[in-house]
Amino acid sequence: MELNTDSKTGQRPRELSELRLEVMLRLAAALERGQTAVLGSDLAVLERDLEEQQALCREWQALEAKLRAARLPGDVPPTMVTGNPARDARLSAVCRRLRVLVRVHAVLLARSRRTARILENLLASTRATYGPFESAPPVGAEAGK
């Protein structure tokens, strides 16, 4: 089951698989940085990391499309198995790591949303206390009489 060279890029599936692995590793690193940013409430870093994560996901999708396009008619669709035991083990480990990181990241973001809602409700409940006192006459109103 030999795969074609991608006619648009000239890359062979093995090269595309290696690129996919690199993108997955970079995505894992970006997710780890994002978790640190969420825990530290560093919104600037979190925003930058989210943009990087989105770009890496788009790059990964493009590589998957190239891998699908590089296969011969009648071949089974490409999978995460490459035929190289060492590379397959590394790819499997990266997939497991990504699954864990995505779950942890989702939990942290949910916790942050919950915290933001709590603070929003707290501020809403104190607006009447710290807002202008509506039954008091305006300052200086008595001076004009």
C-alpha cells in the first residue's frame, strides 16, 4: 500500500506524517502554555496562545487533507499508524498527551467562566449599594433655595 506523492506540494506521505507529528507536538506545547496562562489569569498570554492553537489546528487539518489526497485509489484512508514502530509509538504518545491536555484545558476554561460569572453576580448585587443614592437630593440643591 504505497501512497502517492502529493501532486500540489511534492511531499510524500512519510514527510507529511512527520510534519503532522511536529504540529501535534507544537499544539501540545501551546496547550500547556495556555493552561499556565489560565491559572495565572494572564489574559494577554492566553489570547496569544489561543490564536496559536487555532493556527496549529488549521495546519493539522490541512496536513490531514494532504495525507488523504496523497493516497492511491482503492487504498484505505490514512490513519495515525505509519508502519514504523518507533514513530507509531511516538505518535500514539502524542495523541494520548493531547487528549489529556485538551480535557484539562477545557476544565480550566470552564472553571474560569464559572469564576467570571460569580464575580459578575457579585458586582451586580453591590451596584445598588455603591451606586448613587437616588432618594438623596442632588448636591447643591439646597444652596439654591
